[in-house]
Amino acid sequence: MVGKSSGFTILEIILVMALLSLIVVSIAPFFRSTVAGWELKDRRLEILQIGRMGIDEMTRKLKEAATFSKAEDNWIKFQDYNGNEIEYKLTSNTVKKDNVDMIEPVDSLAFVYYDIDGNVTTDTANVRSVLLTLVVADSEGKIDPVTFSSMAMIRKDEAAVADEGATFSKNSDFSTEDFTFTAAETFYIKIWTNQLDFTDIDTAGYQLKKGDNQPNYNLDNNSDYTYTDSVNLSGFATGVWNVRQMKIQDNDMNKYEPDNSQITIISP
């Protein structure tokens, strides 16, 4: 007795292959669009990283500028306070730093210069801030260019010598320097430093400490290189209080920390 065959017939195999072909053809566009989407996302992320790193470096270096020798639309040259000469220039579609390729391809690089009053200037001696605009392109043109911008505040010339300090007073105008207060008075504190950019401050604060009592306070940024606060001492225990953890820090982790000091609170 001859048994029945359990295999597929030629017709069945042809039908299965035809169905598989139809399935592949129908889902192929989906896979192509998904892969293309991933590629575009990766290319945009790469441009964002390149552009952000480039403009962050230029902004950081410009904040250290002491004197300018070039202040043109797409060409800037300056010397920092350590005597290093730094140059950024757009040549063709490449931003060069000191004649070395830094960022490419670039559609445009533009600098706008302002004096201390906020007016546009072309006088290198009067530059106090610089607006940077960088447009980074995709090398294959698959995504639109991305624009980055940043404002760099330039230190004043006298900032080559540090002007920093901290003072305490009973008076809001800081006309006196005081270290002894009554519990009925107000403690005024001012910290100043021209070595940090007041437009880019991350932390400005201090702490009063006596034993386990150690409240923390924030300082107001007055946008003129000074940072102030006031505390009503009503309810504070008499005795010596440490004024500590005084710190002004910018987003680049540069900081100024005055030495710890003390005030004495007495009965009214």
C-alpha cells in the first residue's frame, strides 16, 4: 500500500512565495521611511552637537578677550588676558580657528559688536559685547541648516586686575562696614566680582551659621557685577554667627568664593 505524500506541491510553494513577495513589497516603503527617518534624526543630532560645541567655545574664549585687532562681520581676532592671540574667521564654508579648520560645512558666521551703551560699533577699542550667529549646514543637504546664536559679554579693560570682595553693613547703601548688629537690625551683604559674566550666573548665595542653625540665602544679581541680600535679624540668637559658603559661580563652573567671616548679634 502506497502512503500519501506529506510535502508541498509546486503550486502551493508558488502561491506561498507570491504571498510573501506581496507582503515584502507592501511593507518595504515603511521600512525605507523608518530608516530614512533615523538617518535624518542622526544627522540633525550631529549638526546640533557640532554647532553647539563650536559656538560655546567661541563664546567662552570671547569672554576672556582683553583687546581686539579685528572686528569684522565674519572675522574676529583678539588677545586674551594671558597674552594668547585667538582668531575666528569664515573662509568659504569653513570656520577656522587660528587658520585651522574648526567647523564645516557652515552657511554663515556673523559677529555684531556693541559698546558699553549697547550701540552697534566697529571700533575695536569700544567693544564690550559680541553677538555671534552661526549657521551649520548638512554636508549632504538632506536636512535644513541649523542656526545657533550667543551673546558674549566682554570684561572691561580694568578687569585685567581683579576687583572682588565682600562687605556687610547695617545700611542698605553700604555706607558703613559693620560686623556687630542688634537683633532689631537688618544685615546687608554685598559681594562683587568683575571676573565673572553677570549674564551667565548659575549660583549666587551664602550661609549664616551658629551651631546647628545654618540657614542658606540667595543673593540678588544686580547685573552690574554686584550681588546683594538683606536679612532681618529679628528672632536670631545672640552671639557669633559665621558668614560662610559665600559663592558666585557661572555656568562654566568659574567661581569667586570670599573667605569665611563672622558677625556678632547682640541684644537690642
